[in-house]
Amino acid sequence: MLGTIITIIVAALFSQNFILVKFLGICPFLGVSKKTSSSVSMGIAVTLVMVLATLVTYPLYEYILVPLKIEYLEIIFFIFIIAALVQMLEKIIEKLSPSLYQTMGIYLPLITTNCAILGVAELVIGSGFYADIGLAAAADMNLWFALLYALFAGLGFTLAMVLMGGMRERIEKLPIAKCMKGFPITMVAACFMAMAFYVFTLI
Amino acid sequence: MNKYVKTAVDGLITNNATFKLVLGTCATLALTTSAINGVGMGLSVTAVLLLSNVVISLLRKVIPNTVRIPAFIVIIATMVTILRMALDKFLPDLYDSMGVFLPLIVVNCIILGRAEAFASKQPVLDSAIDGVATGLGFTAALTIMGVIRELLGSGSFFGIQLWDFKIGFFTSSAGAFFVYGMCIALFTLISNRVEYAHRARKARELRVPAEGPLDAPGISAKEEA
């Protein structure tokens, strides 16, 4: 039990890092990582939506779609839930904390089309995934493991975003060839980060 | 006719989704470990893009403006569900190798981007051409990256083993970022050169008639061609 929890945490944070190993959520990784502060806001927003989305989609799939034998509708249901959740969260944050809304607000609508959210919802119900996070069989997956995985996958996403934000703040000041400016140099920086994270997959 | 050619060239090269606009990056990085995966993903996106563009274009006067994004997403999700069933039935190998990235076509920014920017405003035929052109531009980019990574990373070309020399880096996740970055840099370099040459030619054409307005060499050269 404890071993599984540790495996899930290490896998979600490092060895199966969403951005650098699984290639999920690359758009915000490239789009809003110009500054460390915006990276942190985006990372927290994504983590929050990821956990909430898993909390709804996993029971929905297990207890409604599977018994009714309409699993094939999962994509439509999931994307609708995520879109509704993001909209709801935006309204709640706007009412509760206008200052938080100022910093996080502009990133929230972008999260609907973030592959990391739909990715985690699809991964935790898929059968080809349990071995990656140290489970013996697909049947061992339950809501708590799914939520734990979603939480740490979000934190792993935040980690990669923050590292990238720090790197890009420095890259901005360097003299770089014109054709390498912008996306290409960011990709090369991401390449070195991915190499560093590759070490965790060898453990 | 000219309008359609312009739409097609725009989607294929000038506004290439992968190398120019840098959209749909997740699928690009994850599914270019081999050329055949790249082609499979590219064609899947093309199919969804064509169908969703056509449907959205047909419904563009019916969908209220305020709820257009949810409506587009539901249409796209339906198309992806259909594609997923078809691939599961007819091409199970490709279905397995695409894994989680097949349902993730729904959140591919290219498709929603074309729906929002083009199909929701243009007639059906234009939207269909735009969908096919953008999709094939994406496919071409994925194929190029897939061929590079497969050739260097596993020494094969579309699954045919050519030599034993392998650099594992190129099939790893780090290699994906590296190859993608280099491809964008090369594309930017070439398109900058082409644009520079094009602008220089335009400037020359404009200057010559000003010196001798009667024989206008720019027009006669075009007629000969």
C-alpha cells in the first residue's frame, strides 16, 4: 500500500512527468512560461482543475458509463465536464478572491483545451497504464489512487513549468541567432531538461 | 479558383500549423518516434479536421454566438469518437500505438483554432479545402519529423531496416524536443529567405515601371510564364 503510494508519487512527479516524458500540456508549457510567476499561477490552476476533473470523471466512468455500457461516450462526457468545471471555477474564484482572479483568471479558460487535464482523465481509466504507476493489475486502480496520481501529476506539471520559467527569464537576455529566437531555443532548453528527467526513468 | 488555391497554400505552407504556428505540439512530440506513427496521427487529425470543418460550416448560421465554443467542442468530440471506433475496428495496430493521444485529438488546438477562425465564418467548400490543407500540412510536418527521428534513432525508414547505426537520443523524449526545435528554426530560416527574395523582387518590379512606364516588364514576364 505504502509502496504503491510512493511509486505513484515518484512516477507522477519525475519518471512519468507529464510535460517532459509524456508530452501532455505542451501548449501552456511553451505559451505561458515566459516568467516564473505566470508559470506558478498556471501550474496551480492546472493542478486544481486536474484533481477536480478526476474526482468527477473517474466515478462517472466507473459507476455510470460502464454499468450502462456506454463507455464509447467517454470523450464527449469528459470534455463537457472539464469545460463546465473550468467555467464554474472561474466564477467561484471571481466571487471569492478578486485578487487571485486577477493573477489566475486569464489562464483558466485556456485550461479547457489543455491536453494534460483530459489526458489524466483518460489515463486513469485506461488499462494500459497501471504498470506505469506500480499497480499489479488494472483492477487495483481506485478513486484514491486516481486522485493521488492527478494531484502529483499536476505538481509535476508545475515543477516543469517553474523550471522552464526560470530558464526562459535568463534565455531572454542572451544573444541568439535570429532563426533560433522564440520557440526553437525554448525547445532546445526543454530538450536538456528532458535529458535530466530521463535519469528518473532508469531507476 | 484562385481563392481556393490561396486557402490551400496558406494551410499547407504559409501558415503551417506545426512549424509556423506551433499548434498541436503534444501529438507532434509524442507520435513522431517513427514515420508511420507520424503519418497515422497526421491523417487522423486531417480526417477529424475535414469532418468538423464541414459540419461547423454547415451549422454556422444555426449555432448562437455565445455558446459556439461548447458547440464546436461537442462536434469535434463526436468526430473523434467516430474516428476512434473506426480505427479500433480497421487499424488496431495504429489504435494501440496512438494510445491516449487518440482521444486527445479533441483538445488539439489546430482543430478548434480552424473551427473558430475559419469554418464558423466561411462557406462549406472553402472550409473543406481549408481543413484538408491544414491537416495535410500537419501530416507533412509530422512525417518529416518522424522520418528524421526514425532514421537517426532506429536506423530504419518506414519500418524498413537500413543500417545498424542507432542514436537512442533521437527516439527518447529529449530528442523529440531537439528535432522539433531544429525543424522550426530551419523552417523560419527558409521562410525568412523566401520572403526576403519575394520582397526584393516586388521592389524591383515596382521600380522598373517608374523608370520606363511604357514597357512594364513585370506584366509581360508574367504573361510569358
